[in-house]
Amino acid sequence: MTTLFELTRRNLKVFFKDKGRFISALITPIILLVLYATFLARVYKESFLSAIPETFAVDEKIISATVAGQLISSLLAVSCVTIAFCANLLMITDKADGQIRDLTVTPVKRAALAGSYFLATAASTLIVTISALAFSLLYLSTQGWFLSVGDVVCLVFDVLLLTLFGTALSSCIHFFLSTNGQASAAGTIVSTGYGFICGAYMPIASFSPGLQKVLSLLPGTYGTALVKNHMMRGVFAEMSRVGFPDEAIDGIKSGIDCTIKFFGKTVSVPMMYVIMTAAVVFFTGLFVLLHVFFKRKR
């Protein structure tokens, strides 16, 4: 246990010592938030307003909060995974620089070494993602605040769960990489593709029925839906209070992926937690099995 703690501390020090990597990971969500708020917020707001009859008066704060909640949810869902891939680069850097050989010739167990990479990645990613959540909530407060304390607690838990998912997924993929070029290619693919397949950049409801069924098989879809549900629960409650028809609210939920259907059946929020937890356990277990298998093979 002492060895695991010392190795984890060493990995954290190396990550934060690289100012460029740390600042890049920290500032990327903030830059995306600014870009989203600057260029996409108006488009989303006009889209919502165009769907509301002119005879129905709606407080602009409700529309602004809906748009901000959708944008922030997408940002957080993507950042928790992509930042984990950035933070986990130390595993590959040690291989490329040969430092992994210096560590493995010592009495350090490979299980402790693998565990230290996992824990350090999770801790460093969580620092960045929680900071991104704080900035996002600050922005949301300027647009329209309808969140309760329970919603914020759930959002923190969602970010933690997504961070663990991103850490486990990146650990499994980085296990097979050994050069910085390979790591850069993998990071680029994940950064550009993950947002689409998890429904962050574009709602899954806008895809074809066949593609929707395929994407409903991916755990990231439910992670994004969890964040959206808790980020916008208060807005939907306010819509209901001011007189929005239930059919209209249900339509909005389906249109922005708060409601996810698995082959025609609606997936509840508790079941989304079960799916995400199972995904974290699966990829973490796979990471452990990879180390056990390749250790025996060597």
C-alpha cells in the first residue's frame, strides 16, 4: 500500500510539473465553454423559440437556462473522457522514455505500478473536471438558475462517475500504446469522435433510427444523459409550473437526449447509473486482466 501511494504521488507530481500539459487540460473546457456560449447559444435559443407558439409567452430566462444547460452538459460529458486521455499520457511517456524499465527492475509489483497510473489519472482528471463544473455552474447562474442542492450533488457524482469511466477506458487503450505519436493519434480520434457517439455534439434523437439503436449500446450515451437530466431537471420543473404542456416538455426531453430509449424502451435514471457503474467496473477489470495476462505471457 505504501508503494502504491508513493507511485501515485510520483505520477501526480510529474503531471502537475508539466505546466503545459496541466494548463492545456485545465483551460480546454473553459475555452470550449466560451466558444459554445459565443457561437452556439444563439442558434440553440432561436431553435427553441421557433418551436414555441407566438401566443405563448415564455420567460427568456427559462429558454436561456435550457440552452445553457444543454451546452454545459455536452461540455462536461466530453471533457470527463477526453481529459482522462490527456492525463493518462504519463503511462505512455514512461514507456517511450524508458523509465518504465527503471521501475520494473525494482521490487515494485506490476499491480502497484498499474494501480498508481490509474489512481493518478483519476485524481488529476477529477481536479480538472470539477473545476470545469464549477466554471459551468458559474456561467449557468448568469443565464438562469433553477438547480437545487440535490441537483448539484448529483452533478458532482455524475462527473465523478464519468471521470472514472474515462480513466478506465483510457487505461485500457493506452495499455497497448508505446509511443507519443500513437498516444497523440488516439487522443485525436477520441476527442473528435467521442462527442458524436455519446450525443454531446449532436442529439442522438436527430440520427437515423438504426444509428440510434447502435448508439444506445454505448455506455457514454447514458453518461451524457445523466448529466443532462440533472442539469436541466429544475428547468423542466419550472416549465411545468408556468404552464408548459406535458407533451411539450416530454418532446424537449426526447429532442435533447434527456430521455434515452433502448430498442423502444425508455431507460430510467437509476438504470443509467447501473449501466455507467457496470461500464466502469468492466473496463477497470479489463485493465487488470490485461496486466495479469501479459505478465504471464512475458
